[in-house]
Amino acid sequence: MYQPTKRDEESIDMTPMVDVTFLLLVFFMVTASFALQRSLEFPVRDNKPSTAKRALDEEVALITVTIDAFNTYTVSTPDWEEEAPSEFDLHVLLREARRRHDSGGRPVALLVRANGEALHEKVVTALDAGLAVGLSEVRLETIEGE
């Protein structure tokens, strides 16, 4: 009869564990989905007032989202202004503003005016909400003391 020695009891064969680890690594590398990050192109800031910018503002219908120091959204157009207490309301108001301006035939742009004290998260949320409703032209302004 075979009697295991002390040395046989202490040794563990690690080969199967290494094989399983390698297979799991290969599995997760193959099945992982890679998310592509979207980016926005912002025009270079020009401090000089120009007639071309003024003419562009007259040709484009602006939907303005103002973020105050208390991180409250206000959506405004030349016709109306309404406060959005939540991100969902922001999406609803932007969609409504886009629907109203689409009937005019002019291109629609989003202007996000953020107070310097507003959270960065709120600014990014406003930009993302604009992209979600189909506003591809986006402008960003920082306002102080309002």
C-alpha cells in the first residue's frame, strides 16, 4: 500500500490554476466592449467683437441654458424662459425648445452659460443634454457674479 510522504502532501500542482487564469484573461479580452468617447470641438475664444459673429447670431436660433451659482438650470429662448429643477426636466425643456425652433427653418445652437461657482458636473450634464436632443452646435460661456 502507498503511503504519502510529507513532501507529497505539501506540494500543490499550480499548472491547472495558471491555465484557468490564462483562459479567463483571454475570455475577458475578447468579450470586452470598448467605448468610444465623443468629443466636442469648441471654437477658439476671440475677445474682439466682430460683425461676423453678430451676423451668425442672427442666423442661428439660440437656446440658452444658464447654470447659476446654486447649480440650477434655466432654459431660455427669445420667446420664453423656464427653470429646470432636475436633469430630466432639462432634457424635456431642451427637447421642447428644439421642437419650437425647428419649425422656423433656422439652424439651432446651444449656448451654455455657467456661473464660475457652478459644479463642473452640471456644465457637462447640460452639454450632454444638448447633444442628446440633437443640438450639434454648442457654445460655452462662463459668467461671474450673476
